[in-house]
Amino acid sequence: MTGTAALESAERPELPSGAAYQRFIWHCRHNPKRDLWAAWWMMVAFYQLFGLVFFIITRSQPPPRPERNLAEVAQWFDDNHYGLLYGFAVMFVFTGMTAPINALIAYSIRRMSVSRAYAYSYLIIYSLSAIPGSMLLCLVLTVGAMRPDRDPEALRWIYDFAFLSYVGTMGVFLIGSFVWMVAILIDKNNVFPKWFAYLNLCNALTEVVVSPAWIFHRGVFAWNGLISWWIGMAVFGIYTAACITLLRKMILREDFGTGPLPDLPPSKQSSAPASLEVAR
């Protein structure tokens, strides 16, 4: 802990032992990591919301078959009419949550012993990620659902555009994952374990194997195929779970210094964030 942080810690009032709302207010006012925790909780909430909207409400994931004919595409829009409209309306409101999430990851890179160019590069690249990562699909499918009497040829164009833009245009994630991977590998502050760098590489490679989705209408390389979607989604799920877990540990270990992050005592590994702050 730096001298300034130690002085601030000495001046900080003790955590009240009363009601939960009192402890919450204390953390909002006095916890030096409150902004980091706010971004982390926002990440947890966003991915829960993302899964609810895309997999349950709109049923746009897993993606439907690309080889559907005109009547089947029109029927798909009719079957999911209200889910598409209401579900993506929710996403339009909450997509902005990705900004503090990206800022938290950029903060973790800045905490490393690497050039700040890595953090800024990652932040700029991922600022664009929401466009192919969700916004294009949400916007285009909403356009299709808004006019159920639209020409079936136009509906199929919308259908193709939506799912190809979502599955086949993930280059920003490819480059962003490489930037994060290299930063972790050369970092000497032990912010993340090296194995997470290789998991970034796995995540980046899933963005390469989706490219045949622009050519194939059926099979493992189609946009709903085993390689293009199912394996990629499995890797992304593992990657996201590891990312959330390791960012939580990074916040717990953060001492606001510039050197290597301290390890957590074994007895504190599973403690709640609030408990760790009290211990400090």
C-alpha cells in the first residue's frame, strides 16, 4: 500500500456493523475501490442480461438456420415478433453498460508493467465492439419485426444481414484479444496468470473460424454450425467466466501501487470483497 493510500485508510471511518444499507452507504462513500467494484458488478449484470435477452426473450441465439426459404423466414419473424421488439428495446437501453466494463479491463492493463498504449488500444478497439457484437443484430432484427407485412424478399435480406453481421464480423474481438494476450505475457506485475493469455488466444482464434459462415449455408461452417457457433460459444463462455473471476481477484489484490500485485492470504481467497476491505 502506498503512503497516500495508507494515510487515507487511517482517516477512513470504520465500517458500521448495523443494517446492510448502512454498510452499502459506507462502501459508496469511503471504499477506495468503489468504482472498480461498480464496473465489475456491472459486468456480471450485463452478461446475465445479455443471455436473458438473446437466448430466451428474442430467441435469436442460437441463431436459426441460414438455409430457410422465404416463407420460413417470414414465419420466424412472426413467431418472435414481440420478443424481438421488447427484448432488443431492453438491450438498446443497457448496451451502454459495456463502457465501464471496457474501462475496467483497460484499468487492469494499465496496472501491468507494460506500455499504456496496450490499455488505450484495447479501450479504443472495444469501444467499437458493441456494433458487431450486438447493436447491428438488434437494430436490423427490430426493423424486420416492426413491419410484419414487409416483402418476404426484404425480410430474408434483413435476416441474412442480421446474422452474418453478428457471427461473421468479429474482427474487433480478434485484435482486442491479441492486445490483451500480449500485455499479459510481457507483464511483470502478475496482474493475471499467464494461462489467461493463452485463453485470450483461444478466444481470438474462434473469431477466425467463423469467417466461412459467409460462404456456407449449412453444415459445421454455417453461421449456426458446430465450428462457427457452438464451439466458439463454448470457448467464449469459459473465457468470460475466467475473465470475471480474475478481474474480481485483481480488484481484491489492488493496492494502488505500481509494482507487482500482492497475493491474497490463503484464508482470504474466498472472502467477500467487503470483508477484505474491512481487514485492510
